[in-house]
Amino acid sequence: MIRSARLVAGVGAAALLVTLSACSSSDEASPSASGSSTKLSGTVTVFAAASLKESFTTLGKQFEENHPGTKVTFNFGGSDSLAASITGGAPADVFASASPRTMAIVTDAGDASGTPATFVRNQLEIATLPGNPDKIASLKDLTKSGFKVVLCDKEVPCGAAAQKALEASGLKLTPVSYEQDVKSALTKVELNEADAAVVYKTDVKAAGDKVEGVDFPESADAVNDYPIALLEDAPNADAAKAFIELVRSAGGQQVLTGAGFLKP
């Protein structure tokens, strides 16, 4: 009897150990089973300054590769018009502006979540026809009579920066047209509809051999900070935060500086 009782007790203890071990394994597996590491999915809509088109398109593809099941869509344009669309209720997750002033339009309206962060800076350059046939060497050369120059609209960050550079040099310039974004201004030169345009260095670089860039010292007085922000009513906030993290990461910065942007 005593031996039988001991045998039963031993079997019971073994069963208890198996049960406890199973519970322990289940508990260890539960974090991944419960999805504590959130899998991103869905579309991220990014409103971004036109000058970010090439680098952000690259980062968008990288983001989709890093997070299967996601898609990044972009609306590139003048920062002022993008800001107006956001405050007007256009659905978007992220806003990347070419100046703090245009970002303030969104933050002042209460449409940004948290504090915008500056992620890059950009500097102006004169874009001329390939080979620089007019031998442009300075900002002053753009004021020559009969010379066709294009600027961004004064409300657009690249236009505001150009005006600041002109004021710093004490020059007055009457362009043949004001364009709504930097890409439109550059296109005028590429199509030989203008002799030169004042745009960003990044856009000159992106255009390759279609234009030639000319540095001018006054551009140092008109460097633009680029802020990025998660939007208050972002339809896909988790994925939007992850995209912003990519932009600000070492890898994201490498893509941006490779495109000609300056570090913040």
C-alpha cells in the first residue's frame, strides 16, 4: 500500500511538471502571438515639397520593401499649396515642407501631431542651359537686360529664399515668370524657354546633364530648413511614424545627402 501510494504520488508530480512546463512555453510565446510587434500595412500618404521628389520616391520604395503589405503614395508640389490642402481637409499622413513658414500654416491650424522635426536643409543654385552659354558667373549676371530668368513664386519656399538672396545682394530682378514649384521653374530652363532659373542645388543635381549649376555666395544667406511632421488625423498613423523614422534614420539621411541635401 505504501509503495502504491508513493507510485501514485510520483506520477502526479510528473504530470504537474509537464503541465507547468507547457504553461511556461505558452507564456513565452504569447508576446509574439498577441502581436506586440505591430505589423505595418496599408497606404501611407505623404505630402512633400517638390524638391524632395527623387529622394522621397527612393525612400518610399525602400519602405515598401522593408514592410511588405504597405504602399507609399506621394503628393509633390509647392509647400504652400500642400499646406493649404492639408488645412482644407485633404487626407494625408505626413507633411514634409521646404520651410518652417509653410509648416507653420499646418501647425497653427492644429493639423500636426507633435512638434515638426527638421530633417534636412537645402541651398539655392542658378540653373543654366547646358554648357552655360551665357557665361553666368554670379547672381548679378541674371539682371542683364533681355535675359530671361525664372523664379519660384514668392509664396513658395524656393521663391522666398531667392528673394532673400536678392535682398542680401542689393539686386532687383524681374523674372519672365513666377512658377508654383521648383520643378516647374527648372523645366523652363530644360525646355529652353528661359536662360536661367534660381532653384535648389538638389534639383540641379537631379536634372543631370539637362542643365548646369552655378553657385553664388548669397545663397548662404538663404538656406532653407525642411521640417517633417505626422498629421493630426493621419489615417495610417503607425505606418506614418515608421516612414518618418526612415527619413530621419542614418540610411534615410544617406539617401538625402546623396541627392545634395545638407544635414540639419
